[in-house]
Amino acid sequence: MIAAALVALAGAVLGLTRFSRRGRPPAPPASAAAPAPRLEPLAADGWLVELEVPGFPSSPAAVPLGAAEPRPVVIALHGGDDRPEWACGTWTGISRSRAFVLCPRGKALTADRFGWGARDEVERELRAALKALKARFGRHVASGPVVLAAFGAGVRPALEIARSEPTFFNRLALVGAGQGLWSAGSAAVYARSGGQRVLWVVSDAASREASGKYWLFANGAGLETKLRDLGDRGVVLDAEVAQGTAAEWPWLVAGDPLHAEPGGSGPPR
């Protein structure tokens, strides 16, 4: 009965962008932070590089060419039967090409398609890839929390990993979440332990129903949370869904000085 009531309440507000900003004091303006150190402009052979990750397959990473100050990190988990290079390209566009976008490869399904294994395995690969990124680009990689982004089959490990360390994975962008991935208790623990903002993006009936419940759980826990409904396109991360997600990116990273433009007080527009 409780689950049915939650679904009914979520359905009553479908088609709207919903949000809650309860339970947390306003974040200090990014301009109050110490100025970032000036570095030599970041150079690489191209915007997408391949990182050697000891113990795991190589990971693609999109790099902010020309950056002369430390840049934040977005870790992007692709969907099932997918490719990390596609995730890197899509999330680089969504995040305005400002951040490093690290795209762990996951478990091989075929010669050129990948999925995800157990949470512990995914988490080890993610952390090893992040270590490889920092070893390759040094001070250009900013210290501090990262944004964890995921699509489709990548949402489950993303939520599991975020629950294990909410302070580090304190902002989530989740596209096409499936059923049975989050509970009211999980949302409460994430909020209480350092989680800050969660963006749910839906473009199909199943993820709309699931994310509607998850939005209610997050809202009830005092998390700042939004649900962006992009209609009925199926579980996809195509150009339209990416554009809809990009429109919410400034909200997701607002108040985080790592994502502020140099000399500015807010995220990229």
C-alpha cells in the first residue's frame, strides 16, 4: 500500500521538473574560495585519451585541453551493452567540456561492447582509473568530491558506490534508473552522510515510475533533488536526452567551487 501511494503521488506531478531544497544551509559562494593555482595549459594528443589502469582494462578519459587551473572530475558509467567512449563524449557535452570525464570500461560482453559486474568489482575499477587519471595529469586534476553520472545499467552500481562514500560522490546525475535501486532508508543515509544533490532524468515509462519514487525518497530525506521528464523516447541517452540533462547541469553543480568558471561565482552557463 505504501509503495502504491508513492507511485500515485509521483504520477500526479509527471511532466514537471521537481525539486527540493530543504534541510541544508546555503552553500558559500564559490568566489569565497581561495583562488586556484595557475598551471601550464593542459596539453594532450586530443580531447579523448586512453589511460592504462593497472589490473583493469584501459579507461577513456575526456580532458579539458588548455586548462590552466585544477579542474573537477565527472565519473561516467555507461549503460549495458555499451561503450565507454560514447559515455565520455556525451557527458563531456553535458558538462560543458570543463571537467575531466573519466569513463571506466567495465566488463567485456563482446569485442566492443561492455557492461558491469558486481559492485565491489566496479568500485575497484573506478578507483584504479581515478588514480591513473591523477597520475597522468597531476595538479590539473582538482582534489575533492566528484560528480558521479550514470545511464541505464550503470545506475545500479553508481547508486551502490555513492552510498558507500556519500561525501566523495556527493552529486549524482542518473539517466534511466530502473526499479528496486533505492529506498527511503538509502536516501536518508546518503543525505545524512554527506550527499548533496541528485538529478533524475527519465525518458520512458518504467524509469519514470521508478525515479518518481526515488525523487520522493530523496525529497523526504532532505536532499536537494530534481526530476527531469523528457517524455517517451525509451531508455536512451541520445541528443535530445543529453540536451535535457545538460539544461539541469548548472543546477546540479551550483555552489561547488570546483565547477565555477575561473574568476566567476557560479558554474558554466
